[in-house]
Amino acid sequence: MTRRISPTSLIFPTILMTFAFSLGASVLAPRRAFADEDDDIQRQIDTQKSGVADLEHLDENHTATAELQRLKDWLSQAWELRSKHEPDEARGVLDRCLAQAELVRQMITAAQITAEVADKEDKLKKTRDETERKRKALQDAQVKRKALEATVGP
């Protein structure tokens, strides 16, 4: 004797399992996404912090010291927001940090170019002074030559 299974008896367990699976997935999914988002933010903060050290080494003239400190403060703020599980605010601060790092790079580049221009202007001034000195010496030599030719005769 075979037992016959009614279609309604199969539907109820299927619906129950589908509901349980979707409920379990919805409960578990935000945690994983939340953890992944925190990890992503942490990675971005760590990357930008390592970039700060590079910027400090590039800033030989110490022209962007205040801006670098502001960048460090904002990275600390991003870390605190990440620790408080406020990813949107942390990402906003990280975007600000990227813009600040670009500003620091531009300030460093501008300072380096300004120093190069000052060196070239100094070299140009020295060259002009030397040229003027040689021109004056040449004129003095020509005056002496004319004076000698006048006294010695043709």
C-alpha cells in the first residue's frame, strides 16, 4: 500500500521553509554587509594614513604642516565614526580627507616650483651682474686702448 501525499501537505512545508530561509537571510545579510562596509572604511583610512607619511616626507620646506595636521585630525575623526558604526559620516570625512591630501600635494608642488624659480632668478641675477661687470671691463679696456693709441701714435 502506497501512501498518497496530498499537494496541500507539500505546499505548507515549502512555504514555511521559504519563509524561514528568507527571514534568516534578511537577518544575516545586514551584519555581513555592515562588517564588510566597516572593513572597507578601515582599509581606506589605513591607506590614507600611509599616504600622510609620504606627504610629510615630500614636504621638505614644511609649507603644508598645518594642512597635514588637519588631514591627520580628519582621519582620526573618520576612525571614530567608523568605530561608532556611522559609515555614511565616515565616508563623508574620508572624501574630505582625499580632497585635503590633494590640496597638500598641490601646496608642496607649488612650494617646490617657487623654490626652483627663486634659484633660477638668483642664477639669472648673478649672470646679469657678471655680464655687466665684463661689459664695463671691456669698455674700460677700449678706453685705455684708444688712450694708448693716441699717445703712441698711428
